Amino acid sequence: MDVKFINPFLYGTVEVLSKMAFIQPVAGKPFAKTNDTACGDVSGIIGMTGDAIGSLAMTFREECIIYIVNKMLGENHTAMNKEVLDAVGELTNMISGAARKLMEKENLTVFAAIPTIIYGKAHTVRHIVKGPSIVIPFQTEKGGFVIDVCLQSQIRQQKADALPQKLEPLKEKPFDPKAVNPAVFGKPSLPKAGPAISQEKIDQDLGKPNIIEHKDINARLDHLKQILAETIVTRDALAKQLKEQPFMEWTQRQRYKKALPAYDAKIKRLKLDITAAETIAKMSKEDFENPTIKPHFQHYPTKQAVVKPGYKN
């Protein structure tokens, strides 16, 4: 396998983990792997085509991937769960993207499919093309992981196809990754959340409450409902990004987590204000000029006790 298809994955791995998780993994000596046994407990696999055809697998030890995810998200996972497995797919996708950018500098064009996650002790990793794969081991403070690459260059074949031929070559069907290996190309990618919500916007929403002065109660009611609708939209956007962006910057994630309950409290307060305004809107002029306060059942007058003759207190 040509080294120009290997080095980009090595440099891309170091770049992604150093920026996203503040980890400097130490690369070991690459070696050729001739079997399908995975070198860890969980793998992210992604297929590729273009100037090279094949697949990339990132395989982590369980302790290692939990450590990396905790560093990335600023959280404290202690066991494998959905968030950790999703992070394996995102890491595979990000490292693949970083490697392909480095390949573009060498005038190589490679396209990637959607990553698939495989989890389990002694699971297998089957690449799209036959032949040995190149494994680059890495070590972290909490165990190791490997980059398992199996790519076959298509550049010579493309040049040969460009030469004039006496006989018209057979027309090959376009490459369909799903037909080659549906297990590798079958999982949908994570949805992308909307644009980031600035701290200025959060401070404006959650700062000192705005004094709403309206002589007309109906105008006040409409204004309160508008503020409520805008607040709910912002709250939902915060929750969506926290859920769907596992690689959000740590400081931004903490800011969102702190703002979320404050938005919930504001929504509750606005709903109470709207209920009060609706009650006032239903009151008549007579209710304002001659208000009647209904007594509580504990305030009802009671009959005076009758003292029987001969009874001494």
C-alpha cells in the first residue's frame, strides 16, 4: 500500500484528538494485519472510493474510548453507552475527513461513506478490498487504539483507461458502496444541529426582566405570548444542540447546560403571567369597582356552641 495513503491517517488522527480531546496520542510502529480479528472492543468503519478504494477502521479499547469521550465532552462516563458509541462514529468520520484533506494537497481525491459502529469482544473487521491492511497503533494515558487502513490505489487503472483502445472497453457499472458491503455503509449519520447561540443572546434573554407596560390588557397578553414563543424556540435549540453535537466545545457545552434550566424557569414564569393576564381580561368593570373576595372554607362563620345547664367549664 502506498505510503501517501497511510501518512494522512496518522497525521489526521493526531490532529483531531489534540484539537477535540486535548490528547496527544503516541503512534507506534505500523504492521500488516492479515486476519479479520479487531484489535480492540469497539470499531468505527467507513468505506472510501475515488483515487483509492477500500475502508478505514478505528478500533478502541473500552477504557481508552471512554477516556477520550470524557475528555472531549467534559463529562464522566464510566461504561459503554449510546453517547460513547456515537462518539466512535463521529471520531471515525472526523479523522477520515482530516486525512482526505491532507490527500487533497497531494492531488488525490477520495470520498467517504457513512461510518458504522461494531461493538463486542473479539468482533471482526472486514474491509471492502481483499488483502492485508496496515495497522497503526496508538497509545494514550488510558489504553490504546489502532487505525486499520486497507486501500487500493486506482490511479494506475485510471491512467490505463485513459489510453486509446482499439476495442471499446466494457462499460462497468458505477461503484455502489452499499452493494459492496451494506454493513459498512448502512448507518445514517448524526443530524446536524442549528447555528450556535451566542452568549450575548443568552444574557439578553435571561438578564433583568423587561418591564412590560400596556394600558390595554389584550396588547399585554399578545406581547407575553410572543416572548413565550421566542423563549421556547431558543430553549429547544439549546437542547437540540446539546443532544446532537457530541463534539461541541467544552466551554460552550457548560454554558448551554447552565442556561437550559434558566430558560425553563422563564417559560414557567411567562405561562403564569399569561394566565394572570387572561384572568384579568375576563373581568368586568363591576369586578374591578366592587371586587368580591370569596371566603375560604376555614373562614365560614360557625354556630356558637350551646352550653347545657349544669355544665361547668
